[in-house]
Amino acid sequence: MSEDNNLFSRVKRYSQVTTSISSLASKFAGKKYLNLSLDDKKYAAQITEILGNLKGPLMKVAQLSSTIPDLLPPEYAKKLSELQSNAPPMSWVFVKRRMKTELGEKWENNFKLFNKEASYAASLGQVHKALLKNNEKVACKLQYPDMSSAVEADLNQLKFIFKIYSSYNKSIQIKEIYKEIEARLKEELDYKLEHKHLRIFKHIHQGNSFVKIPEVHSKISTDRLLVMSFLEGKKLIDFKKAPKKIRNELAKKLFLTWYFPFYRYGIIHGDPHLGNYSVDKKNNINLFDYGCVRVFPPKFVKGVIDLYFALKKNDKKKIKAAYIAWGFKNIDDKLMNVLNKWALFLYDPILNNGIRRIQESDSGIYGAKIAGEVHSELKRYGGVKPPREFVFMDRAAVGLGSIFIHLKAELNWYKLFHELIKDFDIKKVAENQKKALRT
């Protein structure tokens, strides 16, 4: 039976989420009209529970939303970030049915062994460890049933959630944020696209021994099943108490794994959370989950670099030009000053030549305190429409910063950054990007 987007599945999903969303709405309304604070731990925990119980795409939305600075109050962002990798796995009965749909009646003949228990379960699918006939270990990423219908239904419900939140907070216009989340969610359902992303990152990192990327077995992979080489490794979070030298080594490799593709190719792996990395025996980074990848115009990459040097020199004319390159519109001095507060925080670790932490505080989400301050100023300023490129880049940078906080890494971020942008050439970035996208 086809699992394409269909009316029955959408209606079923609407029914599933309506009660929870109604509960969410009543909680917002009650807090708003009773003039109670929305920013309290108990209330944030209740909202997290509602969204967490829905699983599927809306849970993924909650994860994405938690890392977008200023979209949610700090307590919400902190609680929602805990939803990562918290979905219950499908039962073996469902798994067999799904594998049969993807590979046919005799799907098990492709494997010498297929683990019944999922080794990893997330919001849109789960991973099973298996053994091919030649004894090669593989990871089978299997999408949950009816996800296309669920995504469409949940995105419509998301509009309702955002409308509720907008009535409480008018400081940021969320239209572009919604578009970005919608585009990324739909991309993550396309495993053939993820296969292409894997090939792109193989090409990008072909000369970098510090990062390992899975090989895809295309003959037994489909639109909703991705069979990849299994990369052995320990969870990144297990290194929180490792010796300082090792934690710094891992942080440096993570920095290069993520930023090398951006500054050389204008491409980023857009979902940097702890669950998407593991560490092999040689302390190299295993990079997983290529459903969320973003390609930027080379001029945007140049804008990021231009803003850095403009901020360093406090050149207002060049700062304004850089924000325009980022996609912001109607920049006046007042808005520029507010944006500078956030930009100076993000650029702070690379502005001075010295060894330091990514931020002084080890608590909370990276940038939560400064985002709160910027939030207050934007609220006084009026509605701001963040460009989609900024939303995606910013979310990813914040996610990566949070990992560096977990590792308590102390590095010379300035030197790492300047090494990457050395001899930057926008034409070379455009050329590299074209080659990578053709792979």
C-alpha cells in the first residue's frame, strides 16, 4: 500500500494532534489573560510534555524551534532541547511491515542478521543495526509510516502554534522561520536527497582524515530506507569528563568538520546536536544524519566574513552592507545596533587571538542570556523579519556552540577561523560548490 501523502492519514494525524494543540492554546491564553509569566520552569515542562507526546514531525519542529534564538523564552528552549532523540521506536511487527514495503517479500534475504531492536529512534525514523551477507556491519535508517501525511498535518498545526506565540510576542515576524522549518522537514523525508548529501560531504571532506562519513549501499536503499556502513564509536556526551586535552581535540575537529564545508563550499550540515556525532577509537568524528543540509549563495559566505571584519573595525557602512548581504532589509542605525549585539556575541570567540571558552557560562543553551536581551530590545523596536539564510545559519551555529559548552572546550577559535578563511575567494567558493553539487 502506498505511503504517499493521503487524506486518510492526514485526517488521522489532525485528530491525534488537535487535543494536544488545544491544550497548548488554552495554556497560552490562560497565562496571557491572567497576566501570569510565560517564562517559568513548570509551565515550560508542561508544554514540552505536550509536544513530546506527539512525536513525529511536530516533535522535530520543537527541536528546531528550541535552537532558534529569540523564538521561544529561555525556559522553553531549554526544555524543548531535551526532546532530541526521545521518540519511542516502532515495534518489530511494524518494522517487518515497513521493510517489506521497501524491499519486498524476501527483504530479509539481503541480510545475514537484522537486529529487531532499534539502536536509535528519533522524530521521523529509527535506525537498526544489521549484517550483510559479506559480514559488513550496516546501519538501516527506516522512516516511520505515513510521515509525508504527518508532516503536512503537523505543519498546518505549527501555523496555529506560531499564531498563538505571535499574539504574546510581536518582536519577531515568524513567516520566514516557518518557511525554513517547512523546507527542512520536507527535505528530511527524502532519503534519496540524503544519499546525495552524503556524497556531497564525502567529496567535501575527502582530504580531511578527522571526519568519517558513512558509505551508502544504494542497491538496497530506497526513498524511505537508507542502508549505510556502520561507523563504530562512543557517544560524544561520554567525553564530558575526559581529559582536557581530548575534549579540546574533539572540539577542534568538530569546529573544522562543520565550518570547513561552509567557508570553502558554502554548504553546512544543519543539525548539529550531540546525537549526530560519535567518536571512533582514534578520536575522529563520525558524522551522521544528512537530512538537514543547507546550500548558501557564495555571496552570503562573503557576507559572514565581511561582517566579521566590519565589526572588528566598527565600520558602520560595511556592517550595514554585510547585513544586507545576509538578507536583512530596511536596516537603519537603531536596528543595526540591536543586531550588532547578537552578532558581537556570535563573533566574540573569534575576535581576539587567545585561548578561551566559547562562552563564559556553562549553563543553559548557548547564547540564551544575550538572546533574551536582544529579544527585549527587538520588542521595543518593532517587528523584524529575519531572512531564511540567517535563521538556518544561526540555528546551526548555536547548536554547535552548545556542544562546545558540554565539552568545556578551551581553544584559540580566532586561529581556527582565520586558517579557514585564509585566501578566501568568492569565485573559488562558487567553483567548489558547483563541483560538490555535481557529485
